[in-house]
Amino acid sequence: MLKIILCDDDRDSVRKCAKLISGIAEKNQLEVMISCFESGESLLFHYAETPDQIDILYLDIMMNGMNGMEVAHQMRNYGCKAQIVFLTISEEYVYDAFDVNAVRYLLKGATSYKKFESTFLRAAKLAALSEDRLFTFEFDGETGVIPMRQISYFEIWQRRVTIHYGDEKTAKFYGRMEQLEVKLRGDDFVRSHRSFLVHLPYIAKFCRHNLILKTGELVPVGVTYMDSLKREFAEYITRFHVYDSEDIKDE
């Protein structure tokens, strides 16, 4: 799933951009999660300590407060490796975009759908290529590597950990849940049960005693974990507001 941020103080522009991205993503069978910020300050506040949780960042430059170029430089200083696309009304900063390794500099009102689409697809491809968050483990003398974003949850039974990932795939290794939690701190994995660690982006629905994941799998939720799990999920949703099809309507 591509995590996309739109930072622009023009709500109408944000809505149009989100609608375009959602349509292009659906057309190309890409799963996206779109989050919006109306100022550079609010974006920096949310991602100062977790800049790696952004795949593509769309930035306006002419905003109240910090301008988009200043925000881009600050995000890079934080270690953000996201693909940056400037979408603005001014040509003034076009050459400065090279300093933050931007994918492209687009002008509002002067960018065709074809160019917008090609820019998004290029950014998506670069994001996939630059993905370096991997989970490594050893089992029976062999080392395994799985992209973090493919993992839906971990399950442990008598120190044997099962990784559930991809299209109903599994892998195993020996470990302890407490060690696993420490290793995955900051990667949106939360304890749902004494024997289960779930990846927040995969949660589709909360039920009374379990979770329904987007993969269709059921993961149990222990009574003592329910409140903290809901709190962590609410914070995650706050960081990544998802546009539903009903939120993005035709003009």
C-alpha cells in the first residue's frame, strides 16, 4: 500500500488532487492511502519522528507559514526518503526542487492529466524500488527476508513465530513476542493478543473478540488488549486519513 501525503492550504486543490490520484491508482490496480495537511507545520509535527512512513509527498510551495520548499528541506533533514512532487502555482522555485531530489515540479492549472498520471506512476515506481524496510529472520540455518509492508500479522506458539504475509503465505522462526515488539517498534505493529501482533494498515473491522483483516483473515483480540489496540489504531488513522469513494465526489 502506497502511503501518500498531500500538503496544501487550498482545500479545493487538495480534493481535486486526491480525486485524481485515487482514480489513477484504481486504474492501475494500486492500493493507496491518502493523508492531507493544510500547513507545513502540521505535517512536520506529525512526521518529525516517523518520516519513513511516507511513500509519496505532494507539496504546494505557496502556503501560509512555512513554504513547501522549506518543508521539503526539513523533511529531508529528518531522513524522509519519500518521492516528492511539487504541485504549485509558482515557477519561482523550480530549480530549487533539485536540491531535495524531487520527482517533478508541476504547475497548477497548466498540467495535463497525462502528465499528472505519468508523474504519479513514476513516483509510485520509485517508491517501490526504494522500499528498504525489510524483516529478516533465521530458521533452520537459513536467513529469510520479507518486505515489512507485506506482513499482515505475527502469531506465536511455544516460541515458534509464524509470519503471515502476501497472498496467504507463511514463514516461521523461533523467537519471543517481547523481543519481536521491540524489533518492530515504530513500524505500526500492535499487540492484539498475548500470542498475536497485528499490522495496523491491514485492519478492516473490529469485532467483539477478533479483528477482520483486509486479507479476510481473522485475528483474535484479548480483552486486556482491546482498548490499547483501538487507541493505537485511532492514532494511526489520524496520521493517515483515507479518502473513501464517497468522500471524493464528482464536481
